[in-house]
Amino acid sequence: MSTSKEYLSFLLEQLSSLDGISYRMMMGEYLIYYHGKVAAYICDGRFLVRPVPSAIKMLPEAEYDAISEGGRKKLLRVDNIDNRELLTNLFMAMYDELPESKPKKKKKANKNSSA
């Protein structure tokens, strides 16, 4: 089950007071970036944030969920998405602890193509 555009739009609206929020669609789901760093995932109608120390501290009751069934990567599920202030403060607290995004690799030209 992929995430609806309405759910994405709602979460983007909740984060709209933050500068530097962007997203990218990936296989019917979404990556949420904060100033170029991956901060959260929207998967199957769930809002999942990286389990960095500040997020764990701010969401002590949050459960860990995998991005996909059988997936190894466990993230914190944020259930209180109606609380705009919580989400804003969460992203600001998490930022310094988020890993830098890996630079994109350049595609190599096909050497076998004929001119």
C-alpha cells in the first residue's frame, strides 16, 4: 500500500513553518529532507523519523517500525502528527544528529555506443 498524496500534503503543511523541507518520491513512498539531510520517511501511511538520540528523547513512547515488511532498518513511528509544534521542534532538535546525505554518483557515459 503506497502513501496517498493527501497524507504527504498534510505532513508538509504540518512542517511548513520550517525552512529547508523538501521531499522525494521513492517507489510510491516519500523521503522527507530537512536542509538536504534525510530526516523522515512516509511509508504505508506512517510517519517514521530516524532514531537519533534527540528523537528518542522527545518520543519516549514511540514504537520502532521497519520501512517495509521484513526490513532491517527500524525507525521511530510518530503517531501524533496533528501536533505541529511537536513536529517542528522534533525536526529542529534532530538536525545536527542527522547524517550528511551521500553525494550522488555521476553516471558514466556508455563507451560502446557508436557515433
